[in-house]
Amino acid sequence: MLDLAISEFFDDRKAAWLKKKINTSMEENEVKELKMECENLFSLEEWLPNAAKRAGQISLATHPCTFSHPSARKNKNGYVSSVISQAMHASDGYLRTGNVVVDVDALGNAAALDVYKFLTLEMEDGRSLLSHIEQGTELSVNLLKIQSKPYQVLREGFLEMSETSGESVTSSKIKQVFFPVEEDYHQLSLLSNSGLIYQLRKRVDNMRFSDESKALREIKRKGNFSAQGFTEIYNLTTIGYGGTKPQNISVMNNSNGGKAQLLQSLPPVIEKRNIHFPKINFFNESLHYYDCRESFQALHKILKTEYNNIKIREGRDYRLQEIMDLVIEKMWAIRSIAQEQYHADSSRLKKHQLIWLVDEFSQEREESDQWLDKLCKELSVWIVRAYEQAIGRQAIKLGEAERIKIVDLIDLNREGLR
């Protein structure tokens, strides 16, 4: 008694063969003869020896070399070694061979694809027919025991599809890396896992074209409510393997028409930071004299004048307030990015500046004035130094009256700095 999958395989093969041979103009006896020929052709006695002879024309592979180059399979040294990876599953977070359950691919003579399909049939126990033949189970023995060929000959013929030669043969057409090992190099041939490639396509197609996804998209198109959502994947690219002859690449490639999906793979777009949270000192890193250059130049012109009247003093106060306004503006800019850029473990900012700039210390900011006193003193020193840097050698040495005025103006802006 044959496994149901094997019976269906032969039934399908017979139906396809008869469909090609029989036409409506044939006589009844001709049709009858063709059916008899078909039964004989696909009988186990006839088909199994022929299939076992052709099995060696197909090689199982998890990483077919032909995905790197269609002509990579054969060179002057013979056929490139067929790679069947046995990587184990591990919860390591990587998308790699072994971590995704995929089918084993095959490459070789397209005329032997029927043998590949036969050997990869899934039996009632969930294992492939090839697995049964490899282990010599009762199922495989009962199947391969025929009169026309010995069991062992058939078994060895079918196993050629999964066997590899003792030596490793690669191809210059495969992408290769020479990896340094001690004082020598180890050659690595970089191959594609075709199972992963087409598992991705399968999942993407299911997201986009399944009946459920189509129904949910239709609900959205009509503007109706649905508690269940659906997934969209944008910026997909289709890649083709093998051109007009996808069968020359692999069995899996041929069954997918040679087309696979590529997800967008771009480096992350790093947001350019125009504002940086200070690491050590706000007045050295976040506030620069050239930010206030125009105000300092205008202040310098006023300080140079020999007059001292109300308009001169108002002009001086106006320019100093401009500088104060910029300081307060910078303060709010730093506070706005403090939450994402300030890290307590690495920051070396002075305590009173932390209280001033980080909302984490907002309560202390409101309840105490000690930090503000230190800040106002630092700010008055910075204004004098920034003026001297902005004007250079022509800067006027500020007297006590000007310094007192700067301190007074800062005091007027204490609440704005809080």
C-alpha cells in the first residue's frame, strides 16, 4: 500500500502525460493503447529505475552557488560542491540559516525535476520520502523492492541527489573573501540561502495578497470600520535570478518564476543636531561670543563715544539686554533637548548649571536661589570676556561702572533665567 502522497504524485503525472498525448480526433482503441502505455510508463517497475538513474543530475542545496552567478556550478575542476547547511536553531535574535524553517532547494538538470519532487514528497509521518530512503525505513524498503532492479541499486541512485563529494570545489564566479587565520588565510565562499530568499517572498505575498488582506483593504477603501488592521510594506524591490531561464538557477527559483523580493536596506538617517547639551560648561560649549557679535560691536561703538547722556545710556542698556535675551533663548533651547541628550552617568556639568538646565531639578530650581547667584556671577564674567573676544585688541577696558551695570541688568533678568 503506497503512501497517499506517492499515489497522488503518480496520478498527477499520468494525468499530465495523457493530456499532452490524447486529442479529440483519436479513435477509442488509440486512446486505450495510450492509457495502457501510460500505466506501464509510470508503473514502479518502469519509473523507479529511470528516476534513480537521473537522480544524480539534481543536487540538494541550502545555498545554491548559482544565485551568485548562473555559470558558477561547473568549472575545470568539476562541479562546485553542493552545500547543505545543518545550522541549529537558536534564540540569538539573528535572521540566519537554521533560525527560519525553510525547504531545501536543489539545482541541476531541469529534466530531472520530477525526481526532485518525488523525493521531497511529504509522507504521512511528516518526513520526506528522501529521509525515509536515507534511513532505510520500512516504507522505503516496500517502495523500492521491485523485480526490475535490486533495492540497493535504486537506493544508492536516489541518494546521489543528497550526497556530496569528499573534496570541496568552489568557483571563481562566487563572491569570495580571504579571511586571515593566524599566519595564513581561509577562503570563504559567500552563498545565498535560497530558502530564506523565497520564505521572505512567501510571507510578503501573504501580507499583500492573502484573502484576508484583500478583504481588509476593501473595507478601508469603502471607508468602513474594522477592529482588525493589516500590514503594508513599502519600498519593495523585485530582483530576478536567471533571466528567461530561472530553471538554470534552482528548483525553488524556477517555481517562483525567478522573482524575489528585496526589503529596503538603507543606513539609518541620523538626525543632525543643531543643539547639543553641554558636557562641562554651558558658557564654553553652548554660548559663544560670535552668537552676539553684532550686539557687542554695536555696544563697542556706544562705549567709544565721548558723550554720556540719556540716549547713550539707553543704547548701552538696549544692547546689553539683547545679549541677555540671547542667553535666555539659548537656555530654553538647551532645556528642550535636555531630556533626550542629558545622561547623568556621563555628564560633568556643574551642579548649579544642571539645576538651571535640566527639568529633573525643577523643584530645586524653584525652591533655592544659591544656584542662581552662582549663575549670575558666571554670566557677568562671560559678558565681559565675550565682549573682549568679539572686539579683539580694540576692546575698551570696562570700568567698575560698566561692570556694576552688567550685574544690575542680570539681576533684572533673574526671573527670566529661572
